[in-house]
Amino acid sequence: MKKNCIVAQSGGPTVAINASLAGVIDGVIKSEKFDKIYGSVHGIQGVLKNNFLDLTDSSELFIKELTYSPAMYLGSCRFKLPDMETGIDTYEAIFKTFADMNVGAFFYIGGNDSMDTVDKLSQYAKNKGIDILIAGVPKTIDNDLVVTDHTPGFGSAAKYIATSMREMAYDTYIYDIESVLIVEIMGRDAGWLTAASALARTEFSEAPHLIYLPETNFDEQKFIADIKELLPVKKNVIVAVSEGIHDAKGNYISATSAVADKFGHAQLSGTGKYLENLVSREIGVKVRSVEINVLQRSAAHMASKTDLEEAFLLGKMAVKFVEEGNSEFMTILTRTSNSPYQYEISHSPVTHIANKAKSVPREWINEAGNDVTEEMLTYLTPLVEGEIQLNYSNGLPSYPDISHLIP
Amino acid sequence: MKKNCIVAQSGGPTVAINASLAGVIDGVIKSEKFDKIYGSVHGIQGVLKNNFLDLTDSSELFIKELTYSPAMYLGSCRFKLPDMETGIDTYEAIFKTFADMNVGAFFYIGGNDSMDTVDKLSQYAKNKGIDILIAGVPKTIDNDLVVTDHTPGFGSAAKYIATSMREMAYDTYIYDIESVLIVEIMGRDAGWLTAASALARTEFSEAPHLIYLPETNFDEQKFIADIKELLPVKKNVIVAVSEGIHDAKGNYISATSAVADKFGHAQLSGTGKYLENLVSREIGVKVRSVEINVLQRSAAHMASKTDLEEAFLLGKMAVKFVEEGNSEFMTILTRTSNSPYQYEISHSPVTHIANKAKSVPREWINEAGNDVTEEMLTYLTPLVEGEIQLNYSNGLPSYPDISHLIP
């Protein structure tokens, strides 16, 4: 009797995480080894609550529609598995459901917190000698997973950020008066997304003129000096800042106090607004701050074709690797060439990936700490390549029916 | 000897104002009556500063590229013409330049403040018996010009707002916990753009669940009650608010104090953030606010094809109406049918349009003041129809070279 599979999504949304889901579904449907593919709704919590969708009969049309859709079709959770010593009940409940459903493989699509879940479930299965293979599929707009060259969701967010930055630059250049525009971009600890704003530059526009990442210490007086130096020359100074920039003592530069979430990460907002007030006070020039906010992770209409193709393959290949008997892994992407852009997909032990974070290398940031280098642009450029064709209805993109997530 | 034309753009940018410019250029190039078409850089100030671009040799390719581009190719200004009694020097300087350049017609693309300039220049020319025809071409994302059915730029901003609202709704529905999302949308005195967020609704998603426009008084306790009523039923409550909502006394609901600009309009920001804090304090549920900010007026990648086509025609027809000897007018659009959507372009005296504003009719807002009616959706739907094909280079939209605006 063939075994079944369960797939789930976890963590923050990206516009590529449904493409990975589509890849897993497609892989299982076409698998000789597996029978059914169930989607667990709201991540691992769907397993605990017996909340599943049977995705086995997904049509090719649905799989395609799913590939080009925002957020998470199966919903998400922010649930950190307890340690095995203190929370053994949770593990027993999960694996009892797996057994009841004749599950042979579990696929978890997520970021480094989700890979912690993959790691823990893998350890439990191994310790108990349970024959269920556990696989991770990467996603995160933050691009901060180690081992893999980059993560699905990042390229699309980068494309949206760079496009929006370019469009906002056009918006800014129109007035014949000095002004400062500060654009706050997501990225708590890693500056990859903020760095991607540099792709907005053209032969005639240097915007963003200044880029500040959390990988270097942020000095308010240096920031003011940078702007004062550029204003008379450039007239309009456009700045990209990560939400997670901090001073030399590690204190976040933010208008609002930081509150920790369940994983101990500070929840930030207001960095741009804080700097807007600072510029207004210290320089007295026209200044505006824009926080791109959740738009950068949900704008499926501006997805990178390269990103979605990779996300799909990372999901589909996870099924192949599991069919070959592998477990405790995350699928990864290794770049083999920049020009032409080429990559290989393989897998790597999840225990080396979970709970770790990849920062921007210091040498990809200029010495002054207010720009990125050419190497960064070489790295970024292929990831935003390619445009997708969405279906539009009444002038708006039509996305899959997610009524199972809506009361 | 044939006369020449000058065209300029003024006020806040939209993604359709370059389409109107393209229409004027195309009209003059193909005109039997006029010779050259000059672009005045930075609105009417370009005339005062002798800052012109000769656009007469624009290629068809350039005119097409211009049609699909963000912001204002000729730059803008926020310059209010003085009254004729006190500022006669300004008028004399403008008309001296017009005479020096053998100008027969002046085209000004802008909103209600810009139409004030068209009106004043028209009056001056008439009073002095000067044979220069003055024409206005409408634009404003706010859709608040009177007489015309709607304004170029509005449909594209509406399409972007509704698309982003739909994508943010997908982003919000993924968690199995109660939450509130508040989206702040531009619109100081008119709620048209905020109303357009209602286009995001689908058969399975009612987001935005609540819509508050500045045409009704905003009551904070009623707002909290609205959310408290919906939360247990809908789980995720998504709210669209105009930046310009105000209480019964006319005080803006805003976290920051209002500062008046040169035209006496209050410059607002922080309405969403203020309501976020209010919900957090009064209900204690997970809440986030998003200010779409300048993205909604600069996102040329999500322009409405209908909007750009109309914008182009309103520019092109302005040339035709001037050729017929008309002056002191703004081109207008009259809707003749909703289904199929049909309209006619004509012109109307600018003196009836300048400095006036069109609000959302009270009967297009529901009685509770927290939603729009079916009539509003019927009005809005055709305006966001149709997608454009942009040229992409290295994964990003390529827009015209605006190095003449950049030092």
C-alpha cells in the first residue's frame, strides 16, 4: 500500500511560497511511490487539529493558478515546537495523526524558524525509529537562510522593492526643490532586501543615493552628514534603510519601542518615520518617509518569474529527494554561473540550517557603510529576471479561492 | 507663419499625466495649424525661467514610452499665480515669453489648482486682447475635479489600491488569530480612492470589511464598535480609511498635527497609525496599519489601460479644440454608458472647474458611513479595466530618460 504525504506552510508569507506548494503537489501527484497529498491548514497546527485539505485531485490549471498567487494557500502559524523533554505530548499527537493517515513523508515550507520544526520532527522520528521522512522547503523574503544561495520569495520581493523605488524616484525628481525621501524596507537582521533597492538605479538616476543595512552600525550624525553632503549636489536625496538598523550599542533606530515576538525577535516599525523627524529637525528640508510594509511580501502581481520557477522546483525536487529515501533535509539552490545565470538544486541537512541566519557579507557593503558594492548587484540581478502573466478579471489579478481560510 | 505651442504639467504626479502629455505632443506634431511643441520644465515656472525642451521631433516610439511612464516627464511646480492686481509683472513676463516664442496655444495638464492657473492666464489674455489660446487637461489621482465624469490618473491609482488591498487581504487571512489591518489611502477631502479599495472584494473575501471616507464624520467610538462587532464573526477585519477622515467638528483624525501648504490644504499623515494605536488600546487585538503613500500615485507598472487611453485622448483632443479656436477650457469626459463602458470627450469652461472639488455623493455611501454602495462599484469598475505591457530591462520596468530633471 502506497503511503500518503502531508505538506504545510509556516512563518511569514512570500509570493513564492505557493509556488513551492504547487511543486510539492505536482511532485506527489506524479509520484509512483506516494498516493495522496494532504495540505495541513495553518502549518503544523493543522496536524494537531486534524485540519486537512485533500490536494490529490488538483488540476494542472489549479497548480498553475497556485504558482502565481500571493501569501499562503494553506495558511500559516507562528508555532514553535516545544523541546522533546518538556513537550513529548505534542510530538506523540503529531506522529499519531501521521500514523492514522498512513503518512510516509511530511513537507514543511518555511524559513529558519520552520526549519527548527523540520529538525525537531526529524530527530523525534529518528529517535523513535519511525519511518516517516521529513523535508524542508525554503522560503523567506529576508534571504537569510544559510547554505542555499538564496531563498524563494526573496527575488520577487526584491523586484517589487526595486520597481517601487524606481517609481518613487521618478515621483521625487519632479519638484525643483531640495528634498529627502526615506524608504524603510523589511529586514530585521539581514539587509538583503534593502540592498535590492540598488537595482532601481539607471544610467541617469543614482537613486537610492544612500543605503543603510543592519550589518553595519548606524550613526545618526554620520547619516545627517551624508545627506548634507549630497543635498546641494543631487537636489533630491533618496535613502533606503532596513527596519533593523541599529547603533553601535545594538539599539534599534526606531520611533517605537521594540516588542519581542514568540521567537524572541524584536518587532519593529517606525525606523523611517524616526529618521524623517531627525532630518526635519537637523536639516529642515522637505522630507518624506515611506514604509513599504507588507506590500513587499504580498505583491504577487510583480513576482519574479525566475523566483517562482525556482520555488516550484525546490518544492518538486523535495518530493524526488524523499522518494530516494532522504530525510532531515532542506532543498537548497547552488549557483553555478552568474552569466548566464545557472543553478543546481540539491539538499542539505536541516540541522545545519535551522535557527541560523545569513547576513550580507561586510565586503559587499562599501567602506562608508552607506551603499552596496558591485558584487552585490551581480548577485542580485538574475534573481529579479522575468515577468509573469497573471489572469485578470474586472481589471484586477484573480487569485485562488482561499475560502477555507476565511470564516 | 504657423504658431508654436507650449505644454506643461503641474501639481502632484499621477501615472497618467505623461499619457496626456504624449497626447498633446502627438496632437501638435500631427497638426496642420501649429509648428513646434515646447515642453516647459517645472510647470509655469519653466515659462518664467525660460526652461524649455523642444518636443517637436518626438518619435512615435518615444510618445509610446512616455504614455506608459510614471510621474511627470516635464517636472512639476506648486506655484499659485498671484492675483492680477498685485502680480501683474508675473503675467507680463509669461506673455512676453509667449510672444517671443511665437506661441499660439498653451496647454496645462493638472488638477484644480492648475486649472486656477489656466483660468487666470485665460482672463489675462482676454482682458489684453492677446490671441493666445489657453487649454487645461485634467489629471489627479483624487478624482475630485468637477464637470468631468472622472480624472486621468484616478483609474490607475484605483487599480493599484484595489490590487494591493486584495494582496494584503491574502496576506492577512493566513493566521488563525483575530487581527485588524488598517490601510490608509490618499484623499484629503474626497474619498474616491479609498472607495476604490472595495473593488478588491471577491466571491469569498469581503475585504475591506469597513470603509471610511472623509465625506462623512468619523466617530472613534463607532469605529471601535464596528470592529468589535465584526471581529468574532470575520476573525480578520480589514479597514480602508482616507487620510482625510475627520470628526464632527472637522478635526482630522491623525497622529500628527496638520500643517497647511501654499494652497491652504492641510498636509496629513499618520491617520492609519493613529487608528492602529486606538484599536490596540481599546480592543487589544493584533493590529497593523499600512500607509500606501506615494506608491499609489507612482506605480506605473499597475496602470489601467483604460485610464492611459483616456488620458492620451484628453490631451490630444485639447489640441483639436484649440485648433477650432477654443480657449479658457478644460477637456472633459462624459460617460454615456456603463455596460458597455462608453464615453465622449468634449470641453467645458475652466472657470467653472478651477478651485472647485467634487466629493463622493452621500447616497453612494451606506447609511452607517462605513461602506460604499453598489452604485459606487458600478461607477468604478470600468475605470480600472485593461492591463498595459511595459518594456522590462534586467527585470525592472524601463521608463523614459528624465536626466533633464536630475542635477
